[in-house]
Amino acid sequence: MSQFHKISPEALGSDPFTKIGKDWMLISAHKDGVVNTMTASWGGMGILWNKKVVFAFIRPQRYTKEFVDANDTFTLTFFDEKHRDALRYFGVKSGRDEDKIANMKFHPIIDGNAAYFEEAKQVLVCRKLFAQYMLPENFIDKEMMQKNYPNENTYNEKMKEGIAAKIGVICHSGWARYAETYRGY
């Protein structure tokens, strides 16, 4: 099992545009002892309600949404480039149809309410703060909706805040729950 150590949010080491949009991430949760995950490249990090938050988007039909909805926490997990094929696979296969985690030979870790993977480079454990559906009538830029949602298949937006737990630390701001695998560098 990988050794995780605590870091502050400021020590993430990469801008969120690269980390989420280019490197991708897994959104993961567990329910009844079963872990499910999906690849995401849409989301962000910032300040909201005087808290450091992350936000992610999950299509209502995604199997992972059932797991995220069943728990008060979920994780955003980041990996080295060598896991790109696995991230691609997790994005196109459903855990409803197969054990995609076992198929990619990933090793899930359940730590309290959090589920993440031994292979991870960084893990953000997040407590849900807000959830809302993105409705077609709320798009100001209608071209953006038509381009990204040609079938009006809207996303469920969940705003999240990190929490303190075994693999995290509470920062001076009251946020933080990051962990990074220690690989000797």
C-alpha cells in the first residue's frame, strides 16, 4: 500500500486548469463496501462561501452518481501520466456492467467515508456542500449548451469542501483534505 502524507491545499503543485482539464481526475465514492469511479476533465477549484472548494460535474445517468449521492463525501484523485490508459478506460466503461477497477488492476482504499486508489499521486477528499442540476433554461450562452449538450443531457453540479480525516489536515482556513503519495521526491 502506498504511504500517503498530509499536505496543504497550497502545496498541490499544479494549476487546476492543467490538473483537471489536461491531466484528468477520477471522481470516486463507495456505498455498501463497493467502490465506483469515473474519469472527469471538467471541474474547478476556488473560493466560495469563504471556503476553499472544488466542484465537479456528473451526468445524471452515470453509475458513479449513485455512489456520490449515497455518501456525504467523495474523492477527486489524480495520477501520474503512466495511468492515462486506465483513466481513459474508467471514462468509457461503466461499473454497472463490469468490475472496471479490477480490470485495470487498481487497488481501492476505503478510509472511513472516502474511497481512493493506492496508485494515486494526489487525493482530495471532499465533503458535499451543494448540489444542483444544470437546467437548459439557465444557460445564458445557448451555443455552449447546444455544443456540449446536444441532447439537453444536463449535468448535476456538486460543490464540495474538503474535510479533515486520517489522510488529511485542516488548514488555517478550515479547508484542506489533500493527500499525496510519497514517492521519495
